[in-house]
Amino acid sequence: MAIFSGRIVDAYYSNPELTTVELLYEADEIQQEKGLELVAYHLTVNEKDDQFKDLLKEWSYEQLDESTKMRNEQYRDEFRIAFHNYATEHGLYQHGNVDTHNETLSKVYEAPRTPDDLVQGSMDMIFNFDEEDESHKEDLFKLKLKMFDQEHVENSKSKSYKTDVRKAKTPAEAIAAYQKFKK
């Protein structure tokens, strides 16, 4: 009988090749006195090994597959959350965040320090738009994203109106196309 027998809490493949298994089992009394609740134990996948045979008595291959999938999905979710938090904290999501968008406009157009400057920066984007300027193209893209984030646009059944916004080559064209949703 293996040291983990009857105390397994979780078991999963610990490498992409599925040749090793990590299992977590409840600590015994001595380990608990040292502050441990769970103990990790690694096994090589080998059906001739007695310890691996003991594992299979309690934990099937199907359970190993399922717990591995669940664990990987948990790590993916944690990564997504961590990335989202990092991107939010560092202003990497500029669409939809008015403060960050205004900050971007101020850099591109050397504008917004006051509300009047912000208005002027927005006017410059509309009236002095340069289709060859990468930062202007990026601002147009962000403007379109913001338009598509609006509930009445998301819920609209009009594919032609949405296509008009997508195909707009200037902010003025995008605004004109967006206005069709308001009618």
C-alpha cells in the first residue's frame, strides 16, 4: 500500500507528455503538526509500478484526464484575470476608457490639458485626420470599437449600418455611419 492510499484529494498529469502524475493527499498527523494540510507526490506513469497501481485503484485514467483538464482551465482563467488586471492597470485597454483615450489624444495631438483643449483635440481628429498617419488610424479604430460597444449598435439587426461603420475611412465618415443607428 502506498503512502497516499485512502487520502488522495486530487491527481492530475503534471506534464504535457502525460508521463508523470502529481497527486495531492491529506497529510498524516505528524505532517499536520508541522503545519501541512496536503502533501504533493509525483509518480511516473507506469502500469507495472506498484505505487501507480495503487493510484489507479482509487483514481481512474478518466479521472486523471478530467482533473487535468479542470486544473489547466483554472490556470488559464487565472492567467486571463492576471493579464486583464495588468492591462487595465497599465492602460493597455484604451478603447472604452475615457481617461486613457483622452491621454492618448493629448499625446497624438499635443492637446488636452483643459476641457477646451480636449474639444480642440477631438476637432483636430475629425477635421485634420490623416489616413496615412498610424496614430490617426489607431484612433479611428478605437472610435469604431467604441461605437460597436454601444448597446443600440450591438442590438441592431442592420448589417448594412454596421458595415458602413466598419468601412469608414475617416472619423467623419464613421460618425455619419453611426448616426444611422440613432434614426
